[in-house]
Amino acid sequence: MTGKNPYEKQEELDIPDFIEEKTNSDSSIDMSIFKMSDDELYDDVPAEESDYEDDFEELKSKKKKKGNGALILCLLIIFLLLACCGGAAFYAYKQHEAYVKANTAYLQMQANEENYKKQIADQAATIETLSKQIEEMQKNDDAMGEGKLIYEIVDGGMYFRKEPTSDAELTTYNGASTAENGEKYKVIEVVNDKDYGDKYKWAKIADEVYFCLGTEDEVWAKEVNS
């Protein structure tokens, strides 16, 4: 007995209902999204995206604060630099003022030093002159007579006479009858010889007291303070 092929007859086959008819294709667009409100639209935004926006706002705030801090820091640095420049300028001014005072004092000291040196030199010259005068006065203290001219006997002794001539009467002076070598006399005046004129010179040391000075070629007494 041969079996029958069920497909040989054109019999209707029952199709199961488990295959659902697709009313919409996979590529169809859900238009309901365009009907949603903003709250509904962004309600399903992931928490991470919301946090990102918050972090961005916080970052902007931090950057703004940081920018303000940098500006304040720059202004503070500029202020400090200006203060340093002002302090340096004030210090330089004080140093210059101190230098001017010190230099003025130094110049004044030099001027005073030169003045003192000149005064000392003048005083030294005055002292030297006075010393010489004192020395001459000491020498003249030994001189005898009443005059201002000092004569020293270099070729004695000459007799003292009452008149300026070799024939006049002899006399004495301070107990001595002659003027000897080395003695000094204060002469009142020098006169010519009474008999021989200017050939012989006589020194008057007191009233009616003379001694002969000699001739131009033969000097018996010389002036020591001319």
C-alpha cells in the first residue's frame, strides 16, 4: 500500500496565527517625539549629560574667579614694583643729599686747611723776623753809647777825643780811654774830620766823646746794622 502524498492535491493549508503581520516597517519613524513637551523631551536625558553641564558651568565660574585672581595678583605686583621704585628713588635722593653735604664739608675743610697753612706760614715768617730782631737787640745790648747806629771795632784801639780831630783833647768813656777790637758802640752820628774834612770819619757816641772810624782805604770800625 502506497502512501498518499498530501501535497499532490490542491488542498488549502492552514497558516498558523503565530506570524504577526507587521504594520510598520523597521525603518518607520516615531513621530510622537515631536508632540512631547520640553520636560518630557529632556526628562530622559542621562544623568551624566546633566552633570557635564553642571561641571561646565562650575568650570566657567572657576575660570572667571581665576581670571579675577590673576588680575588682582598683577595689580599687586605692579603696586609692589612702584613702591620699590619709589623707595629706590627716595634712597638715591637721600644718598645724593648726603654726598652733597659731605662734599661741601670736604671742600670747606680744604679751604680752612689752606687758610690755616697760610696763617701758619705768616706766623712763622713773623716769628723769624722777631727772632732776628731779638738777636740783634741781644747783640746790641753789649753796645755802648747813646745812638742808634751800631759800629764794631775791627782795628783798634782808637783814643776817645772831645772833638773829631787827631789834635783834640783826649777823654774817656765808661772808664776806658780807647776803643778796642770787638767792642760795639751806639753811634749818635758820623761826622767828617774837623781839620782834614771827609778824608777821615769820626763817630760821636756821647757829648764830647768821639773815636775815629778810619778812611775809605783803611777801615778801623764798621757798621753792623745798616
